[in-house]
Amino acid sequence: MAPSSELLQGTLDLLILKSLAPGPMHGWGIARRIQQVSREALEVGQGSLYPALHRLEYRGWVKAEWGDSENNRRAKFYSLTKKGVKQLESEIAEWERLTAAIALVLKGV
């Protein structure tokens, strides 16, 4: 199956927040984690990832700090704020509600 670059509106934010839950990561690491965890089904390009990270930072859900990557290059590392952790919990609950409703429609209930 070819990687999909199309995500439901708002889903990318949820995927980024979830990817940062274990700890700080730089942008390329976030994109790679989403791709790996989705078994290569989802691919997030830089043109989508970085605007989303800036939006999440603006909302106070993530914070960014400069550091050195694994290959000793300067990179911005993103991490969840307390507000971001609460937002992640809220978005997971909303996602579960939405997918349950969609499943009902698909089953014809």
C-alpha cells in the first residue's frame, strides 16, 4: 500500500501530540515515528509537519528547544506542555467518539 499524505483535518495534530507523548523529538523524528508506527501507511511531509508544529507551539501545546540531533546537527526538539498533555487526552477521547460513530454508520446500525 502506498503511503497516504491525506489525513482528516485535525488528525495530524493528534498524531504529532501522540508521537511526542514519550518525550522530546525533532521534526524529522516525529515524521519518521508516525511513518513507522503506521507501518508505512502514513507519510507526513515537511510542508505539512512544520506548519502544524508551529501551530501547536502557538497554541501552547508544545514547546521547542534547540539541541543536537543524533548526527550532531542543530535541531529544534519539540515536547508536550502540560496544556498539550490535556489536549492530547481530549483529542484521543474525541477521536474514539468519532470513530465509534463512523463504525455505526458503516455497519448500518
